[in-house]
Amino acid sequence: MGAADISHTGMALAYAMLLIPLAIMQWRGVALRRRSLVAALRMSLQLLFVALYLELIFTLQSALLTGLWLAVMLVVADVSIVRSCSLRLRRVGPPLLAGLALGTLVPLTLFVWGVLARP
């Protein structure tokens, strides 16, 4: 079982589904249409770059590169959480990062060793 390719038509249909909530926002006078479109564009660009990077990781099969990618994602999540809560990064960041790392690495290790049975 491999990854499914999505056709151009399929992608167009997926983006067309955005028209439904946008139309409801227009009808109900909710002023979030522009922010929703910007969010959809950002999401699309982020997914594109993540897909390209993951393709590189799977091609190279480097544990170091994979570990670095995981570390970057944890730090970005940490900073994002701290900023969204308007807290001080120096005070809350390190324990939060430790919690995020533990909450990520324990299930990841169990999955890789237990479920996938990989060294």
C-alpha cells in the first residue's frame, strides 16, 4: 500500500470545497473570508515545502537529517505555543520544549520499535 497520487482535478475539487464556508461567511456577514483564504494559501505552501523535504529525507534515509527535522519541528512548535499564549520564552520555553520532546519521542520510539519493529 503506497501513497495515493491526487490528480489536478482532485486538487481543484478539494480547493472548491472552500467555497462552501466562504459563501456561508459572506451570507452571514462574518469578516473572516480574507483570513481564511490567507490561511488556506499558507497551509498549501507549508504542505508543499514539507512534502519536498520529506521526499528528500526518504530518499537520503539519514537518521541525522531526520533527527534534525524533528528537532526543528519541536522548537517551532515550542515558540509558537509560547507566543500564542503571550508568555516569556526564556521562562516557559525550556520546560515546554522538554514536555513536547518527551510527548513526541516516547510514542515515536514505541511506534518505531514496537509497531514497525525497526532498529
